[in-house]
Amino acid sequence: VRIAERAAVVLLAEAGKQDIEIAEHLGMTRQKAARWRARFLQLGIAGIQKDAPRSGTKRRLSPEMVLEVVRKTTQDKPENATHWSTPSLSRALKISASSVGRIWRAHGLKPYLVKTFKVSNDQHFAENAPDIVGLYLSPPEHALVLSCDEKSQIQALDRTQPGLPIKKDRCGTMTHDYKRNGTTTLFAALNAFDGAVIGTCMERYRHQEWLRFLRLIDQKTPADKTLHLIVDNYATHKHPVVQRWLKRHPRFTMHFTPTSASWLNMVERFFRDLTHNRLKRDCFDSVDQLITAIDNYLHRHNHAPKPFIWTAKATDILEKVKRARARLDTLETD
């Protein structure tokens, strides 16, 4: 916009207009019109394409002070806290809080944030992880790959007071306190090919309930298909009774995720969507109402299912875990 305005000044000047006429025509001061007219005469097109260099405020912090802010942020802690804030670090170094904020932004530092992580220490990780990833990326022919797990202890929560609805300039509200009306456990098997889910709710999650769910999977899937089930290492899945049942049903093949690697189980992504989209903000007067809500969600999901596309290669996962373990070993040694 500024360049277009300056070009208009030049074109009007070329048409024989005086500075005051140009200013009145473009709605600017006479001094401004005269300045850009003179800049064009002196420098040509380059004179109106960008502003002249400005002196600006001189830098008040030395490079040494900038490095000290970065060093203290990443390597030190305040005496009475776990991390620095802009006010606390500015007091410690006797500089302004805005200067601390600018340095943090320039160096990508966010000491006020923390992320959780978990690196699997499973000795068989290098064997089990590629097996599961291979099922996602290249499933066997004439087989179904089902990602199975339980979402246990889903609470039927009811708020102590009604919340306010969403409106202009205000989000919806809900009380922080709640009443517990019981729990249920969702057993789910996600079809890795099309995203459809076989699911049912039960009161508990023992091996008896897991067997009931296996029988449900047996009924709900085509009899001519072999089944590859991806499950975690929970003891229920390896109970002797379960093992005997699996021997009598050879079309079932179990694939166990490494310990502390539940993210390899694709059904966890479905559980996240269920919680975020249906359970987190709703209120339930009873367990039956909660189960009805879950069943309706499953029904609508299966009406038009969409698969979760797995993209991470096994080699990339193994390399990342290897780097993480090496880094943790270094920290423990230090």
C-alpha cells in the first residue's frame, strides 16, 4: 500500500501537479508528497521501493548478557522454584522483563512449558516394534489387523451446577467439581484397514471380560479371515485361560506391544477422540446413560469410519528410541 501511494505521488508529479495539489489529491501532507518526489528524482524507482535506513534505539544489552540469559535459563534454577519466569530472571540479572522475553523468543526458549515422555526399556523393543509397524504398513493378505485395548474406569460424571452455554465473546462454562455416578470399561478393537470399531462396555476388565470380548470379535468378523490382534502386555491378555482359548481358535494371532509403548497401539487414537469429542464435556446421571452415549458414538463412527493412517517407519522409530536411550544414559552418568 505504501509503495502504491508513493508511485501515485510520482505519477501525479509527472503529470505536472505541484506538491500541495498532490497532497490534497492523495490525502497527505505537503511535506510527505515533497519527500517522495525528491526521493524519486534522486534514486529513481529504488528510492520509493523501501524506506531509508533508520538509526533506531541502540542495543542496550551486550552479547555477553544475552548469552548469560540463555545459559541461566537452560542450566540454572532459581532458589525457590523449578524454572525461571521473566520477572524472576530479570530481577536476578538486573535487566528488564521485556528484554528477557525478547531473548527467549529469539532463541526459542519456553521454560514455562514442560512435556512428558516415556522411553520404552523393553529388551525386545527392536523385535516387537517392527512387527507391529509392519502390520500397519503392509498387512497380511486375507487377514484383518485389529488394534485392541480397554479404556478402563470411564467415569459417569455429573456437574454439581449447570454450566452456561457458549455465546459471543464467551466460551461455554462448567463447574470444576463433579459427582461420580459409577464407572464402566470400554473394550474396543479398531480395524486398521477401514477404521471401523468393534466395541462393548463391561463392568470390569478381568480375563473373563477379555474372553467375552474375544468371542464378540470372533462373531463380528468374517470366519474365513485370519485375525491379527495388537494388544499391550497387560496380564489379562496373557492369562492361562485366555491362552487355552486362543489355542482352540488358531485364526487368532496375538502381537504384543513393547512395555511403555502404548502409542504403538492405534486404538489409543480412537480413545483420545472419544474422550475429546464425546465424554470430556458432557454430564451423565448414571452408568447406563454413559454406556448409551458410548454406544451411540460407536454407531455413528462405524456409519462412516475413517482409518488412521500410520506413516512412521520402524527404522525411524528404532533410531529415535536409540537416541533417547543414549541421551538418558548420558544424563544418568552425569
